[in-house]
Amino acid sequence: MRLPRLVRSTPFRLTLLFLALFAAAATAFLGYIYIATAGEVDRRADAEITREMESLEAAYRQGGVNALNQTLVERAIGERPFLYYFADKTGKRITGSIEESPIDGFTGTGPTWRSFTLTETDLDGATVRRSARGVQERLAGGEILFVGADVAESQGYVMKIVRALWGAGALVIILGLAGGVLISRNVSRSMQGLVDVVNAVRAGDLHARAKVRGTRDEYDELAEGLNDMLDRIERLMGGLRHAGDAIAHDLRSPLTRLRARMEVALIDAENGKGDPVAALETALSDADGVLKTFNAVLAIARLQAAGQAPDQKPFEASDLATDMAELYEFSCEDKGLDFKAEITPALSLRGNREFIAQALANLLDNAIKYTPEGGAIMLRLRRRSSGELEFSVTDTGPGVPEEDRARVVQRFVRLENSRSEPGAGLGLSLVQAVAASHGGRLELAEGPGEYNGMGPGLRVALVLPRAE
């Protein structure tokens, strides 16, 4: 038989566990109270019986049997709450409030204590049993004296206390169980909302989101974390769909052009015209462009999937910047661009040197590609006041409008003024992925402004955390 879902829930089981622990602790506590209280009742009764026995022994020492007998008669008919039994040397009863001693097998070697049940008959003729306790001693003349006390009232008071505590414990358990049910329902309701969202996402609904109640508890934190994760998954899935569409769109033209050139080269070769070698070189160049696009997409996917760049090691960032400056200085000269580098020496960085070098190469390639002849490019490496390292490339090209700067770092996004230039719109996307995989960021800002009639230019900064 399958238990109800509420009973099978973890909060309800935890409630039962805590209630069981509480019940065990309460039982031990009540047992201690009972033992301590009952012991205190016995100790007080024993103390009173002992004082009464000492008082009677004093009367016996002063006046003998007759004085003790008279004292017992007076006290028996009085209101003293004691039981008396007085017998001679042979055990024959002399006087007392009870007919016989409740202590059997008395040896007379010392005080003998005994707890017993006192049987009485009430006014209605019913038999009443009451708890009693007493001590019996042999006096100096050989007589036997027993003094006892009725402790039923005191023990009844103790039992009342115990029953009250048991009742309170039972009430606490009942209330705790009821509270556990309510808490379990609330928790199950909150968890069910999260489970419904997970099931909806598993069914393909990426728009499902968990409800945030606004209580700022751990369930709200879990719901917010789940929603953030789903937002990221939705963005990634959207990016994948966009990337597939963009790849199909951007690669269709070079692939079509490649096929057309190869077809023309084949026709020319059949007719004995054209240069087959030149046709193959052109086709090879087109194929390299396609492979470059795929490699860039693959690199971005690797970085985003891993979450952080692999094989990160400490290296000299200043040396890397110097190598990049020496490599691209000649490319700038070939295009007629003024190139400068400001590199702070002895700056260290922890990361993947190859990925960071590729990111800098993309920034410098873009700067050279979009800066007109006669413009200027500057590569800079410095440490910010925050301790972060900043690689920046500044050019005097047309720049990027502020409203497009957040969009231009996305994959396959190309602005209208760059459609005439070769490329697939993956350069800044790769730089953004490199920055994120190193715990850094990519910043785009306006360049130096107007420069020889050109500008306003663009300043792209790759900001990376300092090495620990």
C-alpha cells in the first residue's frame, strides 16, 4: 500500500523524527521528575516518622511502658497522621491505631523500614487501599514499637503532577504533528512549484519560470537561481538557433562563390582557357575563410561550455603585448597607418596565453581593417587602480555607435558599415568569450575623436583580473 504523498515528504519525516526525539527526551525528563519527586516524598515521610519515633522513645525512657502506652493512646485519638503499633516482648499487642504490625519476620536487630498497603473500609463499606510507610524497632526493655504514616495523599499529588506533565507532553506532540503537517504542506506546495517548472522545461517549454514569493528565504533563492539558470539556457538556445541561421546565411555566399569559381574553372579547363592554378588558389582562399569561421565558432563554444579557459598559467603580459606590437606594426605600415604601443613593463597575468593572444589579434585585426589609410592605432597595456590589467586597442576608424555596442559583441552581428569588409562577425564575440572565461570583461568606448578628418574611432579594452 502506497503512503500518501504528504506522509512521504521529507519535511513530514523530519517532523516525525523531531517529535520522536522530543518524546524520548520528554519521557526521560518525566521519569527523572517522578523519581526525584517520589524520592523527596519518601524522604520527607521518613524524616517525620523518624522524629515521631524519637519522640516516643524519649517518653519510654522517661516513664517506661506505662508512659509510652499513655502517649500512644493520646496521639492515636488525636489528629496526628501516624500509625502506631505497640507490643510486649512476646509480640502481644498492647495498644496502637492498627491491629497488627505490617512488618513480618522482624528480627529486632535494628530499625526495619517497610512500605506497605493499608487496607481500610469507608463509610459505604467499600474497601480502600492506601499506600503507607513505617519503621519498627525493639525498645530497651524488649518491647516492639512501630510508627508509620499514610503517604497516599503525597503520592497522589506526585501522580497528579506526572499526569499533568504527560498531558502537556501529549498536547505538545499533537500540536507538533499538526504543525508538521502544515509546514510539510507549505514546503510541498513550494517544492511542487519548482517541480512543475522542471517538468515544463523537460517537456520543452523554456519560458516556464518559478514563482518568487518575495519572502527572501531559501526557496526564493532557489527559485531565483533556477530562473537565472533557465534565462541563461534560453539565451544559449536562442544563440544556438541564431548561430545556426547566421552560419547558414553567412556561409552560403562564400560556399556559393567557391562552387561557382570551381565550376567556371572546370569549364575553362575543358575549353583550354583560364588559369587552373589561379582558380585553385582562389578556391583555397575561400575554403580558408570558411574554416576560419568554423574555428572561431568552435573556440567560442569551447570557452562558453567550459565556463573558464583551460590550462591557465602565470605568464608575462608585458612580453605578450610587446610581441603583438612587433607583429602588427608592419601590417599597419603596409596600410599606411600610424602605430604606437604603450606597454607597462613587468606585468604578470594568469590565464591561457594562446586564447588571450588570439583575442588581442582579433582586436588589432579589426582596428587595421576598419581604420582608413592615414589613421592611427594604439596598443596599450596598463594596470588600473583596481589592480586589474587592461589591454586596450584604440583606432581612428568610424567607431561603433553607443546603441550598437552591446549588440556588436554577439556572434555573427555585423553593422551596416562593415558589410563591405570580409569577415563573419565573430571577432569581438571571441574576445568577449575569452574575457568571460578569464573572469574579466570587454569594454567598448569612443576613441580619440576626430583625427585628420576621421573618427570618432573606437577604444576596445580587454580587462582581466590581476594575478594572485
